[in-house]
Amino acid sequence: MLRRQGGSAEERRRPYGAAQAAHISGGPARRARADGARCRDQRAGDRAGLRRLPEPRPLRGRRHPLSYVLALAACGVPAGAKSLTAIAEWATDAPDQLLLQCGATLRDPDRPYRAPSEATVRRVLQRIDGDSLDAVIGGWLTARADASRAADQDTYPPSRPVRAAVTVDGKSLRDALRADGRCVHLISALRTDGIVLAQREVDAKSNEITEFRPLLDPLDLTGAVVTFDALLTQTGHAKFLVEEKEAHYIAVLKGNHPTCMRW
């Protein structure tokens, strides 16, 4: 076994690897501990945001916290669960450590952390206020992306000022159907890094044009460049962006604007 020849007597009594680890503990090891603490803080912040959502269930018979059920659903969908039943089955197979991180509470000494049943998952996701849930999750993703971007800019500052860019587009959701069998259609405002700043459901009897202004009205678009397709190229939208939101825009023109096409 190799031993260090220099240093203190305590260091000479330890194997070389242990002494080396002691010398470098102030570097990568400290950063690893800091990263772990930061991850725990982020998870706590995530659950705190979910706890602020209004509880749609009656108090009687409530076994699992709302934030716990929503956190499991948010983890199950990226893991491949494509239905309410699949979310519940995924949660049932999840290890206790994951259930704990999602906010499970101790109810049974034989199995400390229990996953909610399929009926519970269904009731919660059918009754939850979708706009409030969207605002909480969107705000969390935006905050994390902003923190990452700020860290990158501190390390690699841009050579010149960069304007914020926002894209407005509408899409129909796959396998998401209304009661009448029609697909759910959303119009969204996205940043260049893929973060959804806002989104609204387009009514079945309406279209994206009527939802353009309500979608962007709450956002701070000062100095930003907003892009959209030909369907949303309307005179009123251009005036709204320039005069009220103090933003710039890039619009797609087609033959339905013959006067502008001449230019």
C-alpha cells in the first residue's frame, strides 16, 4: 500500500488516495455538495409552487396531497406514460425514493410511501384548473432556463446585445380530444430556447386570430421581435405589437394582403 512521505503524521498514516481526496475536497467535492443542495432546493421550490394551486377535491376522503399527485403525473408523462391509467401504473412501480422526492407522506409502516390509485390520478387531473397548473409549471421552467442562461452569459458574454425573440404558433394536440371528439388546439408564444411563455386553448368555434391579443397581452415584449405565420398577419396585430407592446415583428405575407405585397 502506498503512503505519502511528506505532510503531517496523520496524512502519512492514511493511504495515498485518502490523503489526495482530503486535498481536493475543497474543489470538485465541494461543488458536488453545492450542486446536490441546489437540486434539493429546486425540488422543494417545485413542490411549493404546486402547493399554491387551488385544491379541487373535497376534504373528506383526501389521502394524498395535491402537489404529490401532480408531481407524479409530471414525472410519469416524460417517462412514457400516455394515459391516466399509465401514469398510475408508473407511479405504482416507482421506487420509494422517487415517491419521497415527489412529496409522499408516511401512511403505512409496512410500505412507507404509497402511490395514488388510478381513480385518484383521474379525479385530480380532470378537476385541476389547467390554466393555473400551466402557469406554475411554465413559471418554474422559465425561471430555471433564465438562471442557466444568466450563468452562461457570465461565462461567455455575448459580443453584442441580443434581442429577445418570440414565436407565436398554433398546434393541435395529438390524442387530446374534447367531449365532441374534436382535437384540442392551442396557440402558444415560445422563446428561441423552447420555453413556452404563454399558451391558450382555441375555442372550437373560433380560430387563432381572436386569441392572438389575449395570448400576448400579459407578456412584457418591450424590444422583442415577434414572429408569426400568414394566418396571424393582421393590421390590428401589427398595431398592437408596435403601439401597445413596444415590440418589433416579422410577418409572413400572402395574397390575402395585395396592397402590402406590392411593396
